Amino acid sequence: MMADMEAKLFRGLYRTVSWGYVTNGTMSFRVPEAEYRQFGYEPDYGKLPWKEDYDTAIATSLRHGD
């Protein structure tokens, strides 16, 4: 039950081959893929963008002033 509450506080940003990166807006950390799935973080691990795609989107957004 507590794991479900904690998972709802954090949201996945991107993934690499073996871990996902999650944040609650204040703090961020890496989570192994199996733990990410176990805790039920949103969005589903398979829907997270790859880190390279995430970095590209952030850089593009900053260039356009978003």
C-alpha cells in the first residue's frame, strides 16, 4: 500500500537500457527497470522516452523558449 502511494508521488521522465529516471518535481533518482515496474510508476516503463530522445526534446524546447 505504501509503495503505491510513493509511486503516485513520482513520475518517470525517461529510460535507459536498465533503469528509469523518476522525479516528484523536487528530487529525482534512478530506479532499476524491475523496481520501476514493481512500484507501478507512471507512465508505463515501455512508454518512457529513451534518454537520448528526452535530452533532444529538452534541448529543442529550451532553444524555442518553451
